Amino acid sequence: MRAYVLLKIQAGEVGEAIQQLQRTPSVERAEMTFGPYDAVAIVEASDLVSLANLVAWHIQTIPGIAQTLTCLAVEIQRQPSPN
């Protein structure tokens, strides 16, 4: 399963936090953003428990990360048209 983790990071620590995110297993990509969140990480996990552990024990413990919001990515299947 894929998720997007939106991150609020303390001022002055964005660069280092993103570098640590990029070195974290299961983080496919991490980039700085503009707006209410300072960065976004695209992560992959095998199930919800693995995702929860990734966020709680690996991402939220990175120095400077103040808050996370995890958004599950869902693939929508096309519905067959009624006959």
C-alpha cells in the first residue's frame, strides 16, 4: 500500500529532516513543499500495521519533525456500465 505523509518540520531543520527521510527504508521519495506542510514523503508498506510502525517509529522520530498527516492512496476501480 502507498501513502503520502505530509510533514510539519521545525524551522531550520527542513533540509536535514528531508535527507533523513530519503535514507529511511520504505520511503520512496521525500521532497520539500510550500504551503501548510513543509515536506511530503511517499511511502510503501505491506499493510496498515507496517505503515503505522513506519510512521511512528521511523518518520516521527526524525529530529525536527513536529507533526505528520498520513494519507492512504487508494486506486479506484472503474465500475462496469449498467446494461
